[in-house]
Amino acid sequence: ISKGYVSRPFIGIYNFQEITEEMSEWYDIPTGIYVGGVVPGSPAAKTGIRPGDIIVEIDGSRITSYADLNSVLSKHKVGDRISIAVVRDGRRKVFSLKLGEMPRE
């Protein structure tokens, strides 16, 4: 109410895709959220998340779908710090990311 709009947490990824069990088996990659792009200057960019990374866990919660991602983010607010695990080139990397605010446009 104080801002006149709903403030939602923002990681800063786009063109993402769910990696299903079937896709995981076909391509020998983990299930999760494939990052197609990273918004320049976003929390993801500042943290070091790159296109091609696969988000597999946030704050200890397994991420296998867009619904999982939304569920975890809905429990946080702008400015919260989260732990986000990705798989890059077959290796797991964990980042600490400070959530930004979803752009209004």
C-alpha cells in the first residue's frame, strides 16, 4: 500500500525452461530450471549466474519446476538473501543472492 503497487522478489532470469525427468534422461542433465538469459545488472548477474546454468535448489528446497521456484520466492521479500544452487558444466555451484524488486514493466 505504501508504494502503490505490489513489490515482488526478483532473481533476474528470463527465457527459462523446466528440465523434466524425461529431458534429464535424454540429455544427461539434472531436473530443474534452465536459465536461458540473465538480465544485466540483476541479482542473478551480480551473483555470477549465467545463461546455461540449471537452478536445482533454493534455500535447501529442491527446484524441479516453475511452480517450485515461485513457491520458494513467494516466501521471501525484496532484499532477502537466499542460497541458490545451480549446475554448470556438470558441477554444482552455490551462490548467495540478494533478491531485487521485480520491474513493474
